[in-house]
Amino acid sequence: RVEGHFGPQGALAFDAYIHLLKAFAAKFPGNALTGFQATCIGLFALQIGNFRLKPTHSIALSFFEGFLRFCLSFYGEWNCHYRQYAIDLSMGGRFLERMNTSWRSELYFMCAEESMRTRPDERMNVAHSLDPALVCFEAWALLDRAFVGDMSLPTPGRAAASAPAAAVSPGSGLV
């Protein structure tokens, strides 16, 4: 879909975006954010249209900034966040009510789980090892360093009034 929307540049931008996601995840200790988790969250951010194209950035960099802002917002302490909602990559990306609050965060491929008739207690939570506070902090730190002056950034842990404009509201999505 990215290539269909942006042409050949879109396919190259998507590949570069995936590399940026994996590079971001590589700096995390242990399994606090794996490359696969970052890729899944990055795909979700694209699916819900959580990015803004900027004339001063490449398409890939615009996608990546949207991913970082999503991480800051969703894994921060704002209104709509990981303590209330699970991420589902199925059906164009959507939020679901949490299924198991013993996990710090939840991310599923629900269409696959349902088609295989997986019992709820046996579903594969992709985000099982993700550390929300660390993901939020690292996203904030990179946004603060790499995108200085683009938008004011809330400090992780602040109230919802300082949440970024591109929080987690669904958009048109491309993936």
C-alpha cells in the first residue's frame, strides 16, 4: 500500500523505515524492545496513519517520527495508553480492551488467533517482554535529540494536557 500511495519512492521509504525501527530496538537491553516488536508497533503506527509528511524530511523519516511519537504517547502516562488497550495488527490496526493485565503491554494478531480458535489464555502476546516506561523514555530522548524544534515534547510521565497532537487517534493508514 505504501508503494501504491507513494510510488517506487514509497517502497524504498518503507524498507528504510523498517531498518530505522530495528536500529531503534537494537539499543534496548535484553528484550525490553525487540526488533520484531518495534516492527509490529511501527506497522501499527502506519496502519492508523500516525505520521505527518514534512517537506524537510524523507518519507521514511516522517514515518519514523510518527512511530516515536506513537511510542511516546501510547507508552507514556496519557489518556489512551497501554494500561487500558491492547494493540491488534489485524483488520488495518485497532485497539482492543486489555485481555490479560498480568502483561505490561499487549499486542496481538487477533484474526490469526481467532481463525486458529486459540483459547484466550493461550494467545501469543507479541509485546510480552516490552518495557513500556523504557520505550517511552527512549522515544522521548530520540525525539528530543533528532527532531528538536519540530513540536514541543512532553516529558514522560506528565499529564495528558501535554500529549502530542498526533497521539493515538486512528487515521486513514497505509499498510
